[in-house]
Amino acid sequence: MNIRQLQYFLAVAQELNFTRASERVNVAQPALSQQIMALEDELGAALFTREKRKVSLTPAGAILVEHAQRVLNAASSAIAAVRAAQRGAAAHLTVGAIYSAIYNFLPNTLREFKSLAETAEVSLQEMTIAQQIAGLKEGTIEVGLVRGHIYDRDIITELLYRELLVVAVPAGSEYDENGPVRVAELAEWPLIAVARGLPRGYADRILEIFEENAFTPNIVKEVYDMHTSICLVAAGMGVAVVPATMTLMNTPGVSFRALGTETQGVSFSVAWRKDSEAQLIPLFRDAARTNAAKLMARRPDLFIHSAPALAV
């Protein structure tokens, strides 16, 4: 078994079509089929059922998908670490982060991290929370910056801070006035909402505002990430309830108003695999804690608690 065979296998597993898979990995279909058959012979198990117009994974093939992805992710991380070392870096860390963290939180965190690990190198990937969970479990990333708490026995989540929620409205619109927004009036406005899903977290916090006050939101559009909702607000398509740190982005066409009710807010956390042995994770965690404390001290108006970060 070799890396190339696993790459070919995953291509077929994802496409469930040998022709498309061969195009994806840029190899002739007969050669791809031969490599898959060689892999099956070595393992002593059929990985695919092949019918005239249909290819599907066998139970053995489904098991190999998860293991093959982890092997390739580990190989990718090893390559990145070796190349970093060749450039003079003592170690390498791969970080996943939600969109807003990349612009609001991560830059100063990386400065803090650089002061703790001067010769280390960081690779950064913008990822949704769901993508980060998968990335942590599969080894694509070593540490993540997420909203909410990840309830997974393989992942540790540490709270950095809890933000207030505010209402983003189109600048200059009928909704752009002074004063806090009452939930009763917010329920009448066209709401751009992040779709509810797993893990339970940000989207649920928003919808609970209406549930707890016995109102039904007027959802006109569902999106899958916060920066899309802000973009749609800027385009005048509705309003959105967002974490207060979004005000730091100064998005053109968007104004922010306070929310006229107390909420639990939304948490922001750092996450990593419980069994990870990456030596840079504690240093990155320390850098994130330091930056969170500085941010809360500088802008206490954005947070529910301006106390030091607590583990959860």
C-alpha cells in the first residue's frame, strides 16, 4: 500500500465513478483501475462493488475511507513540517479559524505566538466550525478557533471569551436608528439567519432570543456562515444578529445597534485534539489567552464577562 494508491482510492470513493476519478487525479482510467485492484489484492478485500452503471463502496471500502484520509492528512502535515524545517522553522503548526477570527482575533494572536515561538511557522486555513471539527479529528489542522463548545470526546474546547450580541442593519435604512432594538420589533424585521445545524451553538443562540421571548422570527434568508449574512445585510436584504466583535470589521454599508434584551451571548473558544502531542499547541493556547485578555480590557463593551478566560 502506498500514498498514490490511497489518493486514487479516495478519488474513486468520493466520485463513485472511475472516469471522473481518473480525470480528477490526472491519470488514465486503466492505470487507475489497476492500482485499485492491486490495493484490493493486497488487502484481501473488495473496496468497491462495480456494476454496469454504478460504483459503490463495500463495508470494507467505507472503513478504509476514514483511515486513508487520516494517512494522507498525516503525510500532508509531515510534508509541511519538513518544508518549514528546511526554511529554518523549528516547528510547524496548522490552524483552522472561522472567517471573523481571521480578521478580528487571529492577527494579534499570531503576534503573541511569534513572541513565544520565534522560529515556528504557522499555516492558516479559513474553515467553518463543522470543517474544523472534521479537520481536528482527521489531522488536517492541529488547533481551531471556533464559536461555541465542541461536544466531542476526542476534542478539548477552552473558552476564551463570551461576546454580546448586536443587530447588524443596512446603513441608512429604516432600521438604522439610534437606541437598542426590542425583540418585538426585531421579530417583524426581515432576518438573515445562520442555518441551524450541528454542532449546536451560534445559530441556536440567535433563535433562542425569539423563543425565550415568545416571538417567531421573520427569516427571509438562511446562510451557512456569518460573513455571508453580513454581506447580505450590506446589500440591504435584511438584518442579522451577530457577535459584537463583528463591529470591529467596519464593513461598508452596515451599521450596528444594541440588542434590547439580555442574552447568554456567544462564546469564542480554542480547540484541539485530546490526544495531540503537538508541542506548539500549549504556546498557541497561551497566545490566544493573552490576546483575549487584552481585547476584553481594550473593549469591555463588547463582552458579557471581562474576566480572564475560563476553561469549559
